[in-house]
Amino acid sequence: MILNIARKELKSLFASPMGWTILALLMALLGNFYLTGVNKYFEVMSGAVRPAERVGVTIFVGQTVFGIARYIMLFAVPLLTMRLISEERRNQTLPFLFSAPISLTEIVLGKFVGLIIFLSILIVYIFMMLITLNIWSDIDFGYLIANSFGLWLLLGSFSALGIYFSSLTKQPIIAAILSFISLFALIFLESMFASDPNHWFAYVSLMKHFQSFSRGMIDTSDLIYFFLFISTFLTLTIRRLDAERLRG
Amino acid sequence: MSNLTLEAIELTRLFGGREAVKNVSFQLEKGEVLGFLGPNGAGKSTTMRMLTGNLAPSIGTVKICGIDMIENPKEAKALIGYLPEMRPIYKELTVDEFLTIAARLHKVPSKQIKKAVEIAKQKCGLSHMSKRLIENLSNGYQQRVAIAQAIIHNPLVVILDEPTVGLDPIQIREIGQKHSVILSTHILPEVEMVCDRVQIIDKGNLVFHGSIDELKQHRQGNKLMVGFAKAPTVSALKDIEGVIKVEKAEDRMYRIHFKNKQSPADAIVRLSVKNRWGLYQIAPDQTSLEDVFVQLTEKKQTN
């Protein structure tokens, strides 16, 4: 049932030019950064004489691409999540889902999974793009996999939060703005508390937990953080839709 | 199990302290078409949303074939098809795509989906529209898509909220042969054409509940509208046997009230010919739905 809803979401994403356009634009942007990354690598490395200054090509290019990817997705994910629930509410199509024999949990999870599948297409593309480095050098696959996995979890968190804000309102644009602002805050919380890195506020920051992945390390405590983040917002969404049924 | 497909037991729904629906109970039998009438804002849609599990009742229960909607929503929802007032269709999809999704979400086994879509399209007269985007269909056809969506899984009970834009009464009757139907409307002639039973709701209260004939009687009443070119005096009309009261309506028209089953139509025609009154119109005076509502609500209050 969850997959059926996910299929429906994917279908409506790709039924309009929206899904295709977003994928194409994002890939064009990231591809551009990939190319400049490779060019810069040669520039920088030809200047670095001492061995200590040298960095592997995977880390150098990977950092450029993944570093920029999370900021681009900060804009892209709210645009994708905004329509998930609020547009259905505006078009009055929610009763279609509510009167089908599916639970609210299945509806919300289905929508989330649908979006994650869409975003996974993008991550797989990024991964494949970086693998092409392997044609002329030896690359660190572990580093790429950890980074992709981290980005995947990060996008999952973005999506969960975006779905929640989408369930709060009837206007997709308001949902997008709200989720963008809160994601922005969550990401930059860490730099706001740079002087006191052990403050609990800094610990809440999404970026802090992404850092271990971007160093090529999969840390279970960060895994749990992302898992909790996603499940919290999905639960809140379910609660919110349930309240609608009770309150009317 | 008896023949009951749907039971509403003492449904009450509060919106911020105000009762939108008050203590409404009714039952629906297999293969029956129940008309749900009422003026705007009477609580028709609220009741229907409760019946379909879109809204939780404040008090009371809904049972579909004995399955409680609140305790086992999934099982109960599988047995109903619902068309809300605002049609829930995804306009960016084609008719086939949308109906396939509807079938899938209603747990039609995957091997039968294609067949179910074909049958639903055929029933609603959509077969030649399969590949069209719903967005590009006319208003009436969009409504048909919404109805097809409600009957695609062959539910026992079909609940249609103001469905008649897209369907002619014959099609609704056809649906009624296989499913029990509840349909709401505020157009009275429509109800008389399709329904077996009628109930009228006003300000959240169920004010009338009965067969279509009882409603017709309420509606036609014992009144005649008569028009004369050379009008006789009121007293001359009043002397005719069976007449209780004569009211002068606009422009040489008279509204004649008569005793039950003693229609003076024949006598009026004969007298008119004899006395050269110049009768040019004689017809049963049909009360509008609003008048029926007023009658019924007043009757309820005096009781």
C-alpha cells in the first residue's frame, strides 16, 4: 500500500514537466561544479610541491560536489515537498485518499517514500558522475559511498520536515517558505554557535551530523540522529492529518 | 446478517460547540437508493463525510455491513465508494492512469485492475475518453471520472454528494441496481426520478424519512392552480363540492384547496364550459422544495 501511494506520487511528479525539469537543472548545476572541481584540482596540485599538501582527487572533487549539493538541495527539496499535502488540500483531493482503505500512516509514509525514490535518482546520478573519475585515476569508493549515503539521509530529513510543513497549510508557497527557513536555521545553527561547539543547540544542527559522513565515515550516532529526525516529523504529519479528521 | 448495508446510529457532530448534525440515525438496505435532501448548510455533506470516515463523529457510530467505521476503518472503507462534493481528481493524469491508481488504492487485485477500469469507464460512459487528460475534459465528463472512481472497486455502498452534474438519472438508477446508493441533492424532481426512499435534513435534524410516494403527497398537496379568462366570483368556486378554500393568486389565477381525494377538477371544467368562464389553465399546484421543508419543519415543531 505504501508503495502504491509512492507510485502515485512519482506518477504525478513525472506527469508534468516539473519532475524532469528539476532533475535536469540539478544535474546541469552539479555537473558544472564537477567540471570546475576537476580543473581546479590540476591547478592546485601542480602548485603543491610538498607531499603533505597533496590531496586525493576523490576528496578534492567529492568535497566540491557534495559540499555544494547540500546547499542546492536546501532550495530544491522545499520546492518538491511543498505540493505533497497542501496541494491536495487545495484541490480537495484528500478525501480520495482518506476514503480509500488505507491508514494515515500509510498515506504519509507513501508520500515520503515516493519523494525519496525521486531524490535517490539524483543521488545515484551524482554517484555515477563521480565514479567517472575512476577512468583516469584510482578513487576512494568508500569515501563516495559514505558521502552519498550521508546526502541521502540529509535529503530524507529535509523531505520529512518539508512534508510536515506542507501538512500545515493550504498554500504550497507558504509551505515552501516555512520549510526553507527552518531548514536554513537548522543547517546554520552550528555556525551560529561556533564559539561553543558543545552547546546542545549546535548538536541539533543537521550539518553537524552530516560532517562525519562528509569525512567518509558512517557514525551510528549520526545515523540515529537522522532516523529520529525523520520519524519525528513524519509522526507529527500523521498527527496533524488525524487532527483534521477529528476536528473537521 | 440481514440486508442492512449501512447503519448510522445517533450521529452527532459538533463544530466548536455548534451542532452541525444532531442525533441522526438511519439505515440503508441492499440495492436501495436513498435520497438525502436538505437546504444548503443543513448538514448533508457533514453527515456524508462521517459515513465515509473522512470526519470523526462527536457522538454515535457508523456501521458498514456491521463493521464499525471507527474501530476497523480499513475494512469498513473497503466497502464504500465516495464522491465528495468537490470532485477529488488529479487533473494532470489521464482517465486511465487515474482510474488505475484508484483501483490500486482500493485494493483491487492487480490482475483485475484492467478489467475493473474498463467496467467503470463503461458504466459512466467514459470509454472513448481513456487517453485524454482529465484537465481537458468538460465539466460533466470530469464528474463522470469522479463517479467512476467511486464505483471502481465494486463497493456495497456508494455515497454520492451532489453527483448529478455529470450523470443522468438513468445512469444513477443503473448504479443503484448493483450497489446501495446514498445521494444528496437539493433538486427535488431529481430525487423523485431516482430514489426509493427519501430523508430530509434541516439544521442538523432529520425532519422527514419515508418513501418517495409520501414525499410526493407532501409536495403535490391538495391544491389546484386554475386560470380563467373571465373570472367567476370566489364564492362561486367555493360552492363546488370538495373545495375548502379559494385563494386569489396573481392575474386571474386561483389556488383551490380541496379535501383529500376529492379533486374538483372535473366539476370546475364542466362549470366553466357551462358558464363560459374561459378556463385556460388547470394544473396541480406543486409546492417547491422550500415549501415542503417549511411544512415539514413546522410539523415537527408542533408535534
